[in-house]
Amino acid sequence: MRVAFSEGFANAYSAMVLDDPLYRDSYGTAQGSDSSFNIESDAFNAPGWYSEASIHRIVWDLFDAANDAADSDGVTIGFGPMFDVLRGELRSDVPLTSLFAFVSALKQRPSMPIASINARVEAEGVPGTSFGSIRRTSMPTRRPKRTAAWRRHPPISCCRFTPGSR
């Protein structure tokens, strides 16, 4: 989930910076081979929240001003609100950066076209209206209950750290 988001967002970011949806990469001996695909219209991957391709299609479509056939939502929010979410809510408020946290935080921003964002996200097979809201999270302070199985299998020491020794 996090890898799909980070890779997909990185692909879309490179397209946004260049204002060109054509993704290019080189590989092989002395980087002598190359490949490319259009991040807006590629269909090489099954859609879903786990798909890098879905992420870069969603992010690019939210950015680009051309509402073409590949852009079924008719929404353009630009880079600013997405950047603000990355620097704000996703920087300190959520433990895992993902499409779910990103879209949820984006929809909480003022003047966001929520129905259009939902339509674009749902076009990738992701339920965009059921994310809920972002809340500040923290790890529980309670220790796990020590059961009979815990006593039969004591904690293993690893790297000079024993669980429960803090």
C-alpha cells in the first residue's frame, strides 16, 4: 500500500514538474535502453489502491487541466493542495502514508470538489467515499496481555533488545 502510493505519486510528480504525462526510464548496460508510457492512459496494471498505476493516474488527473477522454472526472485541483496535504497532514498526523490518507486529507481541505475527487478515485476501483476522516494517531501505551502462550514462549533477545525491557 505504501510502496504503491510512494511510487505512483513519484511518477505523477515527475510528470507534474515536466507538465508531460509521458513517463520515461532508462535501463541496461550504460543505460542504453529505454522505455516509456503515458501515466494518464496506461492500462498495464490492474486498478486498485495497491496499484502504482492507479495512484499515478489519480494524482495526474487531479493535477492536469486537460479534461480529456482519459479524465472521466472533469476535475482539476492543481499541485498546491496536494503539496499542502503532503507537507501538512501526511507529514505528522498519520502513521502510514497511503492513497486512503492522502485522499481523505485532500477532501477535508476547503473548496475541494469532493464529488469529483470521489468519482476519479472510484474510477480506479477504490471506494473513494468511505475513507472517513484523518485523525491524529499514536501508538497505544498499554502492553499486550501476557497469556499462557506468552509464558510458554518467552520473548527472544535480538540485537541487545528484549521486548518489555524498556
